[in-house]
Amino acid sequence: MSGLSSDQLHKSTLGVYSNLMEHFNPGLQKLVALGNSYVKAFQALAISSEAYFSAVAKMGDQAIHTLSSHSLGDVLIQISETQRRLTAEMEGVFQWFQIEVLQAMEKNIKLDEEYIEGSRRVYELEVRNQAEALEKQLRRGTFRDSLENSEYMIYLKQSQQEILKEEERRYRFLAEKHCGLSQSLLFLINKTGASLQQKADGWKEKVNETRGSRPRTPNHLDQEAQLRGSVNSLLQTVARDEDMSWAKREQLALGRVPSRAPSPLPSRSRSSSVGESLGLGGGRTMKAVVSHPSSSNPKLLPFSRGETIIVLVQEPRNGWLYGRTDSSLRQGWFPAAYVAPNEDFSNTLAIRILSHTRNWSEPSYYDIFRTSCMSKQKNHWFSKKPQYEQSAAH
């Protein structure tokens, strides 16, 4: 550009200033807005990914507890965990992108607008002053050198070189930031790509292995174990419900809880232990027939069914006894009907269970469940199967 005239140099310099103010900075501002949208979109994707692969892991957990698909469930859980780790790694890349690229660009935009605008005003003012000085010299005839070597032309050339460097510096900044982004993505790919490929091959191999093996048909022992577990769970539920209803009926007949703890049991000898002097020893040993759940009343003693209770009073008060559990030092009141002597515990519990089971309608839950299991072995559950994959013949 050494052969350009002064007007051409001046217009070229102003053109670079205009490009930075009217195109580069607005373009950079648009990149920041789009980049922030990009980050928000990935964050939404990460949330959806977490929800989806959590559901995949739950399906895998279900498969693990089946007789036919244990290995497939393991594959599903491993895929879910791997995807979660990959998403976490990507979140780190996007965090770097937001801080090192977007925030840096946004900061430079604000600073650059003031700098470029001020630099252009200084340039235009200096060009005007240089042009007026040169014109005065020409009028007076004191200018003896060529126009090419005048201070005016030298300033125009220097100003153009400086603004071109400023323009190049800004595009280099943009390119360097995105080179860093590419390097971060490449590092992530190199870090996870090889291991992910190995895992994917292993998962595919496990899935293919299941095609050649028939699902194991539940044998007699499996059926009996499943039936026994279901019946035990049912009996526990019934017993718990019976405890709750029986306890409610007993509590309706109770009087108010005594306002304070009873006095220590009498007739303690001097040789009694410290625990006995505090009311922690002696008393009658009884068994809890039903559970006495915790409550907000600190005067009440909570315990579980079958737990050993040390009763520290001789007779009930308003239907309440006072004592402590054998497993702790806590003392409190509890309904007298909730406990029974050790020798009567089994008989009391059996009478309660028998009185409840007599109310069951026939046939029993055991018979219904057993009949249901037998019928499912003889009949198909679905008249049509969902077409998840093509048969081997095709």
C-alpha cells in the first residue's frame, strides 16, 4: 500500500475503524448471546439426560432381579453410569467455555467500544491538524521536500499500520479462544474415547451372548421361594395392620397418662447397686405383645413388639404401667395391655393372630396366590407380543 495517495490511506484507515465498530463488535456481541443460549441448551440437555439415564438405571435394576435378564440389567446400569460421567465431563468443558470464552469476549466488547471510538477521534483530529500545517507550508512556499516524505503522509501510513494491527489482534483473540475450545473437546475425546469404545464393545458382546442362551425357566424351588416370600410379606402386613387397629381399640379404654413418674420401688437394701437405687433394677420382666410407637409426649416409653420390658410399678394406674426397655435406660409410661408375662407371651400372641385369621374369607390369600401362580404357568400373559426385534429367521 506504499503507492496509495493520502486520500486513499485516510479512507482505508477510516474503513477499518468502521469495520471494528459496525461489524466486529456487534458480531462479537451476537456470538456472546448465542454462546449463552448454547450453554443454557446444554444445561437443559444435561438435566434431561440425567432424568433419562436414571430411568435406564432403574430398568436395569429391575432386570438384575429377574431370572432371565441379570446380565442385561448389568449392561443397562453400566451404560447409565458411563453416560452420567460423560455428561459431567462435558459440563466441565461448557463451564470453561462460558468463563474463558464468553465472559472474556463480553468484557472486551465493552472495553473495545470505548477504545476504538476514542482512538478514531484522536486520529481524525490529528489528521486535520497535520493537513492544515502542510497546507500552510505549501502556501508560504516553505515546504521544500516531496509530499511522500511529509509528516502528514508519514502519520497516515503509521496510523493505517496501527489500526490494521488492532484489527488483526481482535480476530486473533477470537480464533485463539475457539482453538482452546477445540483443544478441550479433543482432550475429552482422547480421554474417554478409547475406554468408551472398549466398554461399548463389551456391552454389545454381552447382549449378543443372551441371544444364544434361552432364559432359565423357574424351577420348583424358585416358585416355592417366591411363594413363601410373598406369603410372609402378606402375613407381616396383616399382623402390622392388626397391631395398629388393636392398639387403637386399647387406647380408647385408657385413662389419662399419670402426670409424673412413680416413686422408686421400696424395700431396697444397702447392698443394692446404683442402677437399682435409680429404679433401673428389679421389677417384673414382661414381653411387648404389640409395638408402642414413639410420640411427642416424653413421658411415654416407645418399644417394639417382642421387646423385653422391665415393669417398675406394682399395679396399673388409669390403665398405664411404668417401666423401661431392657435395651436402653429410658423409662416411661405405656398401656398395660401392651405387655404380657414371659410365660404368657406366646399364648397371647397366638390368640390374637388366631382371632384375626378366623375373620379371613375363604379361600385364603395363600390359596389365591398359589392358584394365580399355577395359572400363569399354563397360559400366556399376552395374546400378542410387542415387536422389539425381528426373529432370527428374518
